[in-house]
Amino acid sequence: NALLADLCSRFGLQVRNCELGWREAKRQLRKDHRWELASLLDREEKEKLFNAHIEQLTQKKKEKFRELLNETPECTLSSSWKEVRKAIKEDPRYSKFSSSDRKCEREFKEYIKDKLVAAKADLHELLQETKLITHKSNALVEENESHTKEIEEMLEKDKRWLVLGHVPDDRRDILRQYLLDLEKRGPPPPPTACDPSRRSINK
């Protein structure tokens, strides 16, 4: 295992190309005198180890590419690939990730999708922290829509609300659903109901 990994990692630029197939890699590796030592492994084992090595390289390059996107101020949830590509194209982490612009764009879209999921989770956390929102809030909103505005004005002070500004409908839906869920759960239990030690003291 170590021998083939060593061959793969040391045999220069060809095998460091994650898009290289096993057939071409094998042709290149045979030029190295250490290839004969790998004869202890059968054909399937060699290919399996090679694929694992390529997968590892791909993962590292993906991590570096995402690290680059994280560091790029122009890369926001509302950014287009065209805008971001212009900002990162001179960075080696971009060119090393893939020679295919389409593949880079696909990974960028996956990155944005992951960031959006995380941003929505962060918003839910913010709603839980907001004391203005209680189990009564949904009824208040239904009686008077201005209460929604009051809640939103409070939330606008936090970047976890602002970061989803490009998807206002989704953001509003998350808020509405949270208000409904709180209403269904009803008022929180009194402190003594959650704390057995305090309950025994009060007896």
C-alpha cells in the first residue's frame, strides 16, 4: 500500500492530476523502477489503491478550493459564479482544483447550497434566542400584522437575519413556521417542572 502511494505521490505532475485515469497513470508509473516492487499486489488491488489515492488528492483540493471561497469577500450567498470566478481566478487554489471551469462552477454551487443550509440553521438559532418571540407571537401577528414588523426590526440587528436578505420569502417562511411551532408547543413549563432538585426543595 505504502509503495503504490509513494509511487503515486512522487511520480510528478501526471499522477497529481486528479482527472487522470488508471490506464494512463499505470502507463506513466511503469516508467519508474519501483513499479516492479508493486508486483506483489494484483491488478485489482493496484487500481483500488490508486483510486483511493486520487480520491484523497481530490478531497484535499476541494478543501483548499472551499477555503479560498471562504476567504473571498466577493463570495456571498447571492453571488454569481461569474463574479466569484473573476475574484479568484489568479489564486493557485482555483487552477489546482480543476482545469474544467464547469467542474469549478459545480463545486461553487454545492458550496453555496451548503452555506445556505447553515445560514437557515443559524437563523433558527437566532429565533430561539429572541425573547420578543413567545408562544403568543403567532396570535399577535394574526391579530395585527404590525407585530411581524416589530419582530423583524428586532431581528435586523443581527447578521444571521441579514445574510438571508436575498431570499426574503424563505426567511419570512422560516419565521412564520417558527411562530406556528411555538404556538403549538404552548407556554414553557415553570422552572420547577424542569428541575427535580428545586421541586424537592419546594415540597
